[in-house]
Amino acid sequence: MNILARLAEKSWETAQPVERDRPSAGAVGMLAYFAVAVVMFSLLVAAYLMRMGLHGAMGHGSDWRPMPDPPLLWLNTLALAASSIAWEMARRERMFRAAMMGAALGLLFLAGQLLLWKHYQEAGYYLSANPANAFFYLLTALHGLHIIGGLIAAGRALAAANMRNIALCALYWHFLLIIWLVLVALLLST
């Protein structure tokens, strides 16, 4: 079917033959969302790297003091990876129990992140103490907001028992894991 014919079609009329190889509207929306999120996180990573080296490159003393990496950071990463695996099992095996486990592990990740923030606060690593701290809290807070959005979508998919939406949730959790691994690598390498 050529482009002009596709533009002229009236999808709301049932007389048109339905093409089965088209992605769902949810899948297209998810891909558009991924594009926006990748751009946002890429810009934040670029700002992080530029700010980290800015004063040193200008010959000034650096005010950049990276935060230590406590074991809780690794445990949270493990929880998010396990969540992604559970969602993949739910997608492949059509298991709602695995999807529920994926959502529960997502909640565990969020709780772990809040504990990590508390640990840093108690150790004196406040948001305003230096730029490295501010970036840590900004990046992890934005990632946490994306986790919360994923949990809301997961709740809706599980409540409706919709396997197509569970498959989209699995894709979303894989994306969140990849973003998290990039953030952890960035934070640990600096």
C-alpha cells in the first residue's frame, strides 16, 4: 500500500481490510516515550560529565566530590534486574504471577532507593553539599519517577489482566534497567 493510500484510509470504517502486522498504538507510544526519555537522560549525562570536569578544565580547584558507593546500591540494582527478569517471564510464559513479582520487585527497588538516600543524608551527603550530590539525587529521583510511572501502568495492566499491556510493561522494565545500568556506571566511574 503506498503512502498516499495510507494517508487517505479511514481506520474507523470497518470495510477497510485490517493489517495485522502493524504495531499497536501502545507500542508506538512506548517507542516515542523511549525516544524522549533517552534524549532527556542523555542530556543529563552530558551535563553531568561537563559539570564534573568544568572547574578542573578552567584551572580552578574542583568542587566535585563524588559520593561513595554503598552495598545498597548493588542490592537495588539486583532488585531491578530481578524485576526485569520477572517481567520477561510474564511476557514469555503469560504468567500473571511473574508480572506481580516484577511489580513487587520494582517496589522493592524504590524502597531501596529511599533507604539509600537516607543512608547518604545520615552520612552528610546532602543535596546542596556539592554538584556531584545534586546530580546523584536528580538522576535517581528522575529514574524513580519513571519507576513509579511503570508501577502505575503495571497496576492497570494487572487489574485488566491484559497480556498485551503486560508485554509492554516488560519492555518498559527492560528499558528502565538499561537506563539504570548506564546511570550506575556513570556514577561509579566518576
